[in-house]
Amino acid sequence: MIPTWLAALPLLVHVAITLSVTVSVILKRRPLPVSLTWIALCAFVPYIGGLLYLLIGDVRLGRRRLEAHRRYSESMRLHAAELLGARERAWNPEHPTYPHIAAYGTAVCGLPPLTGNHLEMLDTLDEFITALVAAIDAAEDHCHILTYIWIPHDEGLQVAEALIRASARGVTCRILVDNVGSASFLASDLRERLEHAGVQVVASLPVGVIRSLFERIDMRNHRKIAVIDGRIGFCGSHNITNATFGMHGRDPVGPWIDASIRIDGPAAEALQIIFLRDWNLDAEDPIREIDRYVPRLPVDGDRGAALQVLPSGPGAEPAAIEQAMLTAIYGARQRLIMTTPYFVPSDAMLSALVAAARRGVEVRIVVPRRNDSLLVAAAARSYFIDLLDAGAHVHLYRPGLLHAKTLSVDDEVALIGSANLDIRSFRLNFEVTTIIYDAPFAKVLRDLQDGYMHASDEIDPEAWHRRPLTRVFLDNTAQLLSPIL
């Protein structure tokens, strides 16, 4: 005969876990949907829900990393103010909407918009790799690369060989890659070749069993940055992959379609500041010669494009990119076009898009028809009805995984970066985006987005309302997990 207390022990443990998680989320005052999702998950999925919360339920950088992050953030902010903010290149817009976006980014991230930038759109992997290799081959002092995924062959090998050539002629070369996204690169012979040639390689946000007890293991460095000699910068959605990336496996989604920009001008210094901070967080040999890597570039006579760099992530700039996007969306008067592979908006973002459509702004969202995450794709579909009912347009891109993260506003402002339109990018990952206050370049982005839409199928609102109830139920069920996806 099993004692009553022993028979009830599993239930008592389950109740204790649920109460512990409930107290934890209340004390941390997380966003309400996130808190309710975790409480429900722990209550209805015994033990597993509690284990998931322990591993990924809290935004934990670890005490040492958090203190270092704050220290380096403050140091870089001071350098940014000294080297960037006080210069004549700092931009003072007259447009009625721009000052609000620019002021927010400057206040939160310490990086003001800077003029004098010459920009080039890179909308294919071949263009991106060719431009990056050419910049490395022309480098005279240093090459800094930060990426989420580095494939150690094909195009990834081309970039590595360019760095080896640069190192051989005395150029300082550093590579910072995410420990999870670039696991194959970190374990490859190519890494050994690079380090043997004098190229420094560091893993960002390393993971491990012991580390998982103190830090959240699924927080990743998702930025894609390259800075050459402090004056040439690259930023966008391109990883260092190959042309067939995403075209293998049992259910390939097709090639990844990305967009990045090449920057020649002062905004590269802002990207440099982000790289230096991230490098110092994980490198055993931190960079202390900040002034060497942030040169005082002269202002181009024609002033060039005004560009602002915004980093975001746990710590110093939480939700900075999301808030900047919200400011831009609420300031839109005529047109908003957004492309993203993962569309899981927060309540605030969805409300902003719906409000824009209802006040007469032409709102168009372009997402891939097929996605590499079935759960995220299902959650995304659950939001389409709100947009369609408000008069917005939703396009499903056919040729592959549309991975470009772009936003154009009124054909006057362009946003390009690494952040997806989901809560993970806005709240958990380390991301970076560029805001370009330049109508000619915004037109370049608009033309690219038009090309995406021409290769897409627009959802018919009436047909969407006639979807089978089973599909609606499954998609809406996935939406319940959207706060923690």
C-alpha cells in the first residue's frame, strides 16, 4: 500500500514548481503575455514547463557578463559621445518625423545619425561576398567581422582566404562568431588555418552545461557586421554562407534571400563601436586602443547620406530596435513596406501596423511562403487576419526563404539590419539595424521590395476568411506560444 503522501508527491512537486515560476515572473514584471504564457505552460505541461523556464525563461546574461556589458557599454558610450556626437557630421533633421526617430536612437544607444556616407545595396550573396572580399583585400590596418553563421567552405572559404592574405601583409584581423550559429566553423580545420595565419577568432556567447545554470543559453549574437579600417562597413542580413544554404535536407525551403549595405563613411565608426564592445565581452585579450579603431574621418563635401546605427539586446539597449520601428511606423503618412522571414509581432507592433493601415497608410508585409520553422510560420499566419481586416496587404514570397529584414517608410526612410520582426530579435538576441534618412536610397530599397512583391502571391482576404477551422485552430494555438518563441 503506497502512503497517501507519497502518492500525492508528484502533484505537490508540480504545484510547487508552478508557484515558483509564478512568483518569479511576477517579481520580474515581464510583459503580461510572456508572464501568462510561462505560467500556463508550467501549469498544463508538468515538469517540462518548469525545466524550459529554468533554461530559457529568464533573460540572464550571467553576473560577470552583465557587469562587463554595462562597463563596456558605458565606456563605448563615452567614446561615441566624444568621437561622434560632437562632430559637425552629426545630423539635425528638419523633417517632422525624423527627429523623433533620431532622438530616440541617440538617447538609448548613444549613436546619433551621421552624414557623409556613401551607400551601396547588396541584395545577393555573390554581391555581398565579392564586396566584402574586395574590401578585405584593400585593407591597410584592420579587418573586423562579426557574424551569426559562418560556413567553412565555398564563399566562407573565400572570405577566410582574403583574411589570411590580409594578415600576411600585416593587417590586424579579428573574427567574432556566435558559438551556436557558427559551431561548424569553430570546430573546422579552417579556424585552425586562420589562427595559424595570425587571424584572431573568438566565439561569442559560449554555451555549456555549467554556463546554462547561470546564463540563458538561447540568447544569441545575431548581428552581421564587418568593419574595414574603421571607414568601410557592412551591415544587414547576410551571414557568411554559400549559395546552396537552405536548399538541402528533407524539406528544403530554397535559397536564402538577403539584403545588406556597404557603407563608406562615418557610420562605419558606429558599427565599429558595437564590434569593439562585443569583442571585449568574450575575448581573453580585450581591445584597449579604441581611438585607433575609430578614426576621425573627414566629412565628404556633398554631405552624403545620413545614417544612424542602432544596436539592441539584453542589457544596455533592450528593445531599442523595436521602439525605433514603432516610432517610424506611427510617423508614416503614405506607405510602409516591411520584409521579414519571421513575423511574430508584439502586441505593440501589431497595433501600430493595424493603426497605420486604418488611418490610410498603405501597409504591405512580405514574408516567405515556406519557412524553416513550422511553429513560427503557424504563429505568423494567426496575425494575418488582423492586418487584412484593417486593410493591410500580406504577400507570400515564392522563390525561397526571404531572409531580408527591411522597412521602408514613405519612400524617405529605409531600415536594414539583422533583426527579424519577432520577440526573440527584439528582446533576446543581440541585433543591429541601420536607419537611412535619405530619399534616394529609400527609393533603392523600395525598388528591391517591389521585386520581392512581384515574386510573391498576395493573400486574398476573403479566401483567408474561408480557411478550414482546423487550420485556424492550429495557427491560433501556435500563437499562444508567440510571446516565448
